[in-house]
Amino acid sequence: MIPMAGKALWSGRFKDGMDDSTLEFTSSLDVDSKMAFYDIMGSLAHVRMLKACKIIPAEDADSIVGGLKKLAHQLEEGGLDMDYSLEDVHTNMEVKLTEMIGPAGGKLHTGRSRNDQVATDFKMYLRDAVLNAVEAVNGLIRSLQDVANGNRDVILPGYTHMQHAQPVTLAHHMMAHAFRFGRDADRFLDAFERMNKCPLGSAALAGTTYPIDRKMTSDLLGFRDPTENSMDSVGSRDFVTEIAFDASMVAISLSSLCEELILWNSQEFKYIEMDDRYSTGSSIMPQKKNPDIAELTRGKTGGVIGSLVAMLMTTKGLPLSYNRDLQEDKKPVMDSLKTVTDCARMMAKVVSTIKINESRMLEATNSGFINATDLADYLVTKGVPFREAHGIVGETVRYCIENKISLDNLTLDQFRKFSPLVDSDVFSAIAVKNCVERRDSYGGTSPASTDVEITLSMQDSMRREEDVRMKDQLIQSCWDKLLNE
């Protein structure tokens, strides 16, 4: 029997129907309707298993499969409207199926619960969303690699504490961001592996008395294995929290990149100019060209981190196993993944189109005594202990500040006032270009070292692209089999 509007499928325990306010308060349809496709796929796998295990009659199973395929087709065509008198997407799908094929539809829920059903649906949704996020982040990494490739010899100040520290190449700077984003992308892939176990068949919390084959449903849905403990399967959301954390790390990396690009784009720095297509003007000041894409990305970081906090607080005090609080797990991480995916794609465009002001970057390296460490290293080669050399250079810098002169413009006699060991080769030692080229240690800023960094990063990107391709191909092949066999 089809339930009346406002009543759940399992309303037999209750004398009165659900109050409209209760339905409105408990409904998750606005959020979980995004999982409709995955709910159908999970049901197709489940009913095929029920048939194979002879738990329901073959003709009923075949009727259910046919109805689910029609629902999938309607969904693909955009014609599957949700009934808001039913509280979630799972109930909607079962009611629509039963309306379509009759009482046999009621046998679909044999051997499962909404608890394991929703956990399975959400994992399937997150698998695709995570792969999309990795693809977007990897695209941004590719843009950073391209900038690095084209600017191997461009020199600018490297900063610590936002103070000039040592000269670096733009390629080295861009690769620092690339490797950071690479770890972010790999965290997503690690999380994918951990969550890629199938909860379906755990039922409400204790498993089921039906002779089900959980390995079969796991394989049909492209999971690595079934989950090992039914209570943990339906009651734990650490996979959601982990992905929310991973998204937060991407957001923080994005914010850091954006902060630098915004500074570099300012009149005070003038290191870069952002493309017109990714900038906006002012409503009152016609001269303005604002880096709004970078600013908005930086601003969206707060919401992503807030979603992580929401997940941590939602789950921190829950007893095992399933609690209705867990209905609130979806929106935060869905929003987070969409935000970082969209932002990464936009920032890839911003990065790939920036104009580099090479002369301004090099000019900036001539202020702030950025070659002071190299002068200390020079003294070390003359036999001076580094700590003593550090003090000598500090006195030299103080002299330069007082006399408004740079290290490069000191005469040999002036250098020798601070150390008699200084010789004419000091000028080559502190030349900015040479300072950069000598830093050829593994991971250093020299062009030779940076070439290695770019190569390694590109290999990592290729590995991720192949990993995403293989995972997506496996998932898509599962959907094809479920829909076409």
C-alpha cells in the first residue's frame, strides 16, 4: 500500500500521521536529493544480490530492476520530481518504484535499513566528488608548473616574516605552492581509499538474518571490500570528517596563494598583473582593477573550515551506532567539496594568465640586503666560523643602513673594515644571480634544482591523473553493468 502524504513507509507503529511541522523539520530532501542516482545504483546492486541469493522471487527482482532502470532514465532526463511530503530521497525512490511496479517494490528493502543505505549512498556520492576535487586541484598544479617552466631564471625576493630574506626564482616559488597542493590532492586520494568500503548489508546496526552476500553488492558498486563491523558501518562518519578536513587544507592552500597574488598585484609590489578576464572594476573609481577572483577564493576559506568544525561538533558526543544527528553530515561536506573544486578551477585560470613583471621583481631584490646570508657564507669559505661571520655581516649591514648604501655598492676597502679576509671575489659571491645559482642543493632554488622539482611535480600530476582515471573508469563500468545487464 502506498503511504499517504505526510506518512512514512514505516508508520504502522503510530496512530497519528506526522505533523506538517515535524515533516518540515526532519526532511533532508533538499540535500540528499543530490544522491538520487547513487540511491538507484545501490538499490540495483542490492536487488541483484537478493535475487542471486534467492531471498526474493526472481520475477519480483526482475520487476524491481526494470523499475529502477526506468527511474534512472527519468532522472537522467530531468523528469524525476521529488515528493516533499516524503522526508528523504530514499523514501521517494521506494515510493516511486512501488507506484510504478506495484507491491513487488516493497520487497526491495529486504535485508537492509535506511541506516546502511544512506551510508552507502553518501560514500558513492563522495567518491565522485573527491575525484572531481582532485582533478580540479591537479589542474591548478598544472598551471603553477607552467608558470614555473616559463620563469626558471626570473629572480624575486624570498620572504620570511614578510621581510626580504634570500633571493629565489619565480619557478622555485611557484613550485612551493605546487608541492603543497600536491599533498592536498594526495590526501583526498588517501581518504578515497579509506572510505571505499561498502556498508550495504549492515542493516540497522546488527546485520541481518537473511543469507545476503555483502561481497557481491560491494563488487557491484565498485567498492574495495565490505565494511567489517555493522555498528561501525552505520554509526561512524569519520570518512566525512576526514574529507571535510582535506577540503579545509585545500582551502588554506588556496587562501595562501591568493594572499600572495593579491599582494603581488598591488601597486606597492607590481610583481604581476592579473588578466582582465579574472578581475573587476569599481562602481565609482574608473582606474581600479580589482583581483576579485583571488579575494573571493580567500574569503570562501572560512566557510570550508566552518564545515569541518560543524562535522567535528556534530559527531563528538554521539554513542554508537546510528543517531539522527548524522542527517546533518551531508550539507557541510557537499558544500566544502563544491567550494574548493570551483575555487581551484578558477584559480587555475587566474594563475595561467598572470603577466609577470620580471624587471620589477629583480629590482626588489636590490633592497633589503637580500644577499647578506651569502656574504656570511663567503666569510665561512675564508675560514670564519659561521656564527662569527653572522656577527660580522650584521655589523656590515648596520653600516650600510646608516650610510644609505647597499652591500653591492660597498668598496673593497669598506668591506675590509669589517674583515680583512674579504677579497675582490666577494662581489661575485654576493651578486644576486650567483646567489641563486649556487643554491643547488636538492630542493634548492637554483635553476638546476628547480628543473628537478618541476620534473618530479609533473610526474606526481601524471600519477594522480592516472589514478583518478582508473578509479573513475571502474566506477563508471559498475554503473554501466548495473544499468545495462
